[in-house]
Amino acid sequence: MRWVVLLLVPVLPAAASAAPAHLPADDRRQLGALTQRYFEHRADKVTTRPQAPGFGVPTTEAFAARLRIDETRLADRRARYGTSTPGGYSHAKVGTELTRVVVAQDGSAVVHVREVTELHFAKPVGVTHSTFAMGHVLIFDRTPAGWTLAAATRPPGSVCKVPPETQFCGIHSAR
């Protein structure tokens, strides 16, 4: 009977390593704060508020290059909306909710988030704001300096018919 126990012992560590890693509450709070800041800065890019470069969170070099393209596209939208009857958007109110956080095998965190954003018109005529809600998946890498945003996509299976003002729609869920 001893040989059965000896055979099971090597299986247990292998099964344990395949289980999702636990994410401490402090890390979850940090990811929540970074997620909120990223979407706030993203929404502010289409408003008349003073603009600052970047999206307010540390990013990987590869994702920073992609966000520079987004920043240009969002600036173009801001300029185009500014010439519209409501005068563009004066400010944004952004709410985010982490719906699921999974730690991947490589230590990165895959964050599923629901964003609800109100974009308030600069010159409201009856309607004061536009609201949208959208799901996202953000991937954060853990670095010695803390969490770094590495990617932002839409959840698998999401359909982008008319994207909200702060997002772009494409075959690869490009932003």
C-alpha cells in the first residue's frame, strides 16, 4: 500500500502549480486604481480639459507605442467634436468595476473590467451628456517598480458595432 502513496506525492505539486495564484488584496487595490486612472485619462483625451501626454499609468514599451497612436486619434476626435453644436465634451465621469482578476502562469494579472463613462457636453442643448458602458480586459505585468499596463483589449466575443467616443473598433479590437 505504501507504493500508492509514493505515486500520488509527485502529482500533488504538479496540480498545485496549475492552480491560479492568489492575488493579495493590496495588489487588487493597486490594479483597481491603475485601471480607474487609465480610463479616466483616456476619457479626458476627448474633452476640453487641459491635455497632458500619456494615460496616467506605467506601460510597457510596446503598449506605450500603441497608446501614442491612440492619443493622436483621440486628439483628432476632440478637435472634431469641438466644432460640433454641443461644443464637444467639457469633462468626463468614469466609473470602473473589476469583475474578475486572474493571475496568469507568468505572474501577469488579467483584469476584466466594466467601464461606465459619462461625457458631458460643453454647450448642452437639452441633453447634458452621453453615456456608455463597455467591458475590457487589461493585462498588467509585475515589475520591480510595480504593476505595468501591457495590453488592453475587449473580452472575447464582444461585438463593436458603434464604438464609444474613447474607443476604436477593428479586427483585433484595436484602441
